[in-house]
Amino acid sequence: MKKIHTREKRKLGLSHNRSHKKRVKTNKPKTFKTEASAKKYAEFLGLKSYDITNLKIGHKKKLKVVSK
């Protein structure tokens, strides 16, 4: 990673005492709140066999479509 020069930091309004590096965002799975929307998305993708798993523990729902 290349260090940002002080003049560039001043121009961008960044603090001088921190190293500002580009954050690489990781891709997370697409999630749904209802089973109907998850099934609709699976049909849109053309999946024949799939499972809908809940990513949250307890009564809250965060559903993910997993192909078999």
C-alpha cells in the first residue's frame, strides 16, 4: 500500500495522525426477511433444489438460499 502524502490529506480533509488505507469489502450472502421472497429469488435464479437456512439464532429471521 502506498502512503498518502500530507498535501493530499489536507486536500481530502483527512487527519494527519492516522494511516488511511483503502478498505477491501468482502461480499456477503444475499439475505431475506421472509420465506416467500427467498423462494421468489431462488426461482428467479432457476434453482431446482435449494434449502432456505436461517442465519440468526432465536426468533428473528435472516434467511439465505443455499443450493444443494
